[in-house]
Amino acid sequence: MLKVPDHQVAGHQGLDGKLGPLVDDSGRFFKPLQGGKRGTDEVAFYTSFSSDTNIPDHIKRFFPIFYGTQLIEASDGSGMQPHLILQDLSFGRSNPSVMDIKIGSRTWSPQAPEDYIQKCLKKDRESSSVELGFRLSGLQIFESKESGFWKPEKRSMTQSLSADEIRSILKKFVSTNKSGVLGSVPDCAFASIVYGGSGGILSQLLELKAWFEEQTTYHFYACSILMTCEKELALNGKNPRADIRLVDFAHVFEGKGVIDHNFLGGLCSLIKFVSEILSEDCVTEPKYSKSGLVGSNDSLVANCNASPVL
């Protein structure tokens, strides 16, 4: 049975008779094709990327699995509509904290129509995109079974945050104290096991960065990094299953032998924020879980310092 996703934090939601994605009980995510060329372009990207043997497997794991397309009953009641069938990235997760981070100081491509460029440019300038090379598109942070999730009152609030406010939210993402107001002081209790360590968020971001420093096949515009972890597991001394994935590929164009500096610059900026949280604000001693050593961050932070500037 298809239903509206429980943990969608950005994009169009299929609530109150509106068109949006649906999920099933087997771990599949059904995304309605966007109008115009955007829908067909996104299908073309997934088709090309999933069959591209030049993409290493360790990079493909950062992208949702693509299962093709299918006509299904749309969430807005408009009848059978074509949908992308993708991996449901929240499937099997309990109370995940999720952050959608749109990467790039420019979310429009040079090939876009002028009216679309002006629309995107206005939003880029009014958000942190131009200044930082990324912006928050949406988030939810799990606090406890009693208080549930903390979310901004309005989704639009996340897009007008300052650098200090974004840094505060990135800290709240790995903290145990409540996230009620932006001015609260996060304790960063889980930073070393979510952001740090050989399998943490920073390590994954650096792995992705290494690929973007070489790949010249694709240029990604208005693409997001979806950052996820389960703080409830961390509270119980278990691996929080920290993970990043790239999502939203309606504006991917041929790289034509040129590095995607727009995406790479935003990625490096995000890496800088995460590495600074690890090095300045959080416990630097290694943490242990039932599976052994989880975090030793010095080498990761050192590698991050070599990131190219925007």
C-alpha cells in the first residue's frame, strides 16, 4: 500500500490533495515526474548514471538505487501518473534526524531560460547559497520519544539562516539537549560518532569530494545532500547509522571535460563547517560502541583543511 513518506523534509509533499512522492512497505520511493523537461531529464540522468561502468561502486552508493519508472495513482487524485521508482532512504530507520542541504552557490544552469535563472538567482541571494555555497532546504531533528522531532516552524525559515545559525543547527543535529530555539547552546555529545570516525559524515563527504575533484562527466545544479542519523541508537550506545546521499537530479548537465566547481565549492564549504565542529566544539577522545572504536578525528580534519576555497 502506498502512503505519504513520514520523514520528508523538503520538496513537494503529497498532503491535502497535493502532488508529491509516495512510499511502499518494501523500501521503494515513488517520485512523480516533474513537468516539462525536468522530469524526462531526471529519468535520463538516473538511466545513464546507473548503467555507467565508469562510476566506481563506492561512489554509486551515495546515490539512491534506481528501479525504473511506473504509472501509479498520484497523491493528488489526478489519476495514473508516471513516477520514478527509487530507493526509500528512510526505510528501516527509527526516528531519523534528517537534513536536506542544497549544494552550490548557483542553483541554476547556464542553459536555463532567463526567467528561471532570475527566479533562482533571487532565492540564492536571499539564502546562504551565494555566501556559503550551500543552504538548508529542510530538516528534522529527533530529540526524544517524549518530545519527538524539532522542526522549524516554517520550512522557508531554513533557507534564510545566517552562517552562525547554520553552524548552530549542524551542532544541534549531533546534540542531546533540546533544540527549541536557535540561541540555545548545543552540547555536541554525538559529534564524534556521527560526524567523526572512519565511517562518519565527514569521512563520507571527503570521499565524495575526492570524486568531484576528478569527475568531469556531470555538472549538478540544485542537487542536495541528504544527511541522516539515528540519535536514538546513539543514546543507547549503538552505531547511529550516519549517512549521506545525493538527491534531486532534474538539473544535471554534461560536464564536457570540466570539473563541476560550483558543486565542489559548496561541498568543500560544508566540509569546513563539519570539520570545525569536530575540532573546536566537541570531545576529541575516541568514542566506543559495542562494535569497537568509532571516532578518531584528527586525520579527517587534517584532510579537510586541504579543501579548495570557493
